[in-house]
Amino acid sequence: MFKKLIFILLYIYPLFALAQDQIGERTFAFNDTARHRPLKTEVWYPTNDTRKPDSIPGYPFIHIPTVRNASLPSGVHQLILISHGTGGGRMTLEWLADALVQKGFIVAAVDHWGNTYDNKIAIDFVTPWERPQDISFVLTQLLNDKDFAPLIDKNRIGAAGFSIGGYTVIALAGGQISMDALNKFSQTPQGVKEFTLPEFPGLKKAFNPADVEASFKNCPDLKDNRIKAFFAMCPAVGQGFTNRDQLKRITSPVYIVGAQSDSIAPIKTNAIHYQNLIKGSKIYIVPGKAAHYTFLNEGTEAAKHGAGPFLNDDPSVNRHEVHQQVAKIAVDFFATTLK
């Protein structure tokens, strides 16, 4: 009996414990044909699959290796939808997905069509109201998927977003942006600075304003009542909101995180501005020299060379520690609000 116990402790339990910590990953090629928007989506989930996690040669981000197409978990789980920043991609907030999955959540992140690092379409950089529709479409697809629908607790769904993805989740919560307010702000010195995007140099000359106006007028109601909690990191386009009436429909919990030294979406006109207008919202500002792109994945040493602020921070900033801190806030927020 004693020898059997020793065998279990030394050989069986470590394998079981390892399996419990595994992250499964699947890629979906959704397509919103009504809006002509392919929406590639990455889904991460807890798994007991004992296969060795995949190693991706040349992968530029530090992350927890996953088991591709791993066996699915049992029971039902909270689902968190993630919206990336402008010119980013579905994999750029993998640090947050990892932290959530390790606590039992299923996480889905979408590539917003025309607004990713490898697919830049000018009009899709200036029509942010398309993005909440992407999230709602993907949510519908997952809730109809034969594999994942049974795993998702339909009453415990949340959304998290970074930068313009932060606006995306606020719009899903019920925020209604003003095109006039955005236009007026864009003419100010601060507006010119905020709308000059490093991800798309020369953007202002690359689209037709009439097309943007038409897109805005044809936009449906973006509030998605299926989503119950919202986590916005360094939210952008805050100056499209000038009064509380534009955000009065938000009744679900909202948590906002900003960075003290954010020069892309400065906290005064964005994170703090949103928090002042959204009744009952909570806020945390990462102090010191943490900046906008500190919220992107950590890069490998090889990837950092030539990547500028996207993967490199002020020497006083430990990106890994910022991620750990913000991930804990997010996990606690969703665990509390999606009981």
C-alpha cells in the first residue's frame, strides 16, 4: 500500500497536475457574409489533455505553450471575449487570455477585419463601430457551435478590450459615440496628436470622409445584452463622449485600466474621462512610466530588436509585472461580476 502511494505521488499525480494546467487552443475562420468581414478567431480553454504543448518556431511573443485542438473541458465555463487594439491582432493580448484560462475561463479573441497588423484597410481604422458588431457576431457563432455551445455559461459572459478595443467593449455595454464630437476633437491640437496613428502613417489622406459618415449612419444598436461585464484597458476615442447621456444605458459592471504615461490614449481624455462619465465604473491607473503599448504581449529578445515601443518599455517598467498586476485585476473583476 505504501509503495503504491509513493508511485502515485511520484509519477501519477505530477502528470495529473500538469494536465490540469494545460491550455487548449483552436482557431475558427468565421465569416460575417452580411458585412463582408472574415473574422478569424482564436479560442483558448482549460484542458486535461496530456499531450505536450505545441512549440511555435520563431513565435515573437512570450506565452504559455498550448495544446492545439486539445480535448475539451467538462462542465460549463464563463466566456470572455477579447478585442485587440488598432493595428494589432487576436494574439496580441495572449497574456490576458493565459491568465483567464488558468482560472477556468474560456477566452475568444477576434481579428477585426481591416484593422490588424497584416491587413490594413484605411476605412476600417476610422470606423470603430464595426468592431462591436464583430464581437457580437463571433459570440453568436460560438453559442451555436456544436463543441463550444455546451461549455459556455450563457449567463456569465464578459468582454475585455485594449485601446480601440477598450472603446469596443464600452460600446457593447451601451455607450453611444458621437461622430460630431469626434470630428470636433480631431481638429484640435490634442486631437490631431491622438488621431495620428503609428500603426497607419498617413491615415488621414487614405479614406473618404463621406464613406465614414455613411458607415456611422448605417450602424445598428451596438449594445449586446448577452455580455454582463466589461473590462477596458487604455480605452481610446474618449472624446467621442461628451456627456453622461451617451453612456446612461450602461448598467453592467465596467472596470477601466489606464497607464500614467500613455501618450497614445492619454488618461485625461480617455481612461479617466470614461470613468467620470460611466456611473458606477471602477478605475486603476498603472503608475510611473508604463505606457500604451505596455499592454501588448511581452516580446522575445529577438523580436524586441527594431520593434520600438510596441515591445520595448522605459527601463523602469517591467512589462511582465504590469501584466501580472492587470491580469489579477481582470480575473478578480470577472470572477466577482460573473458569479
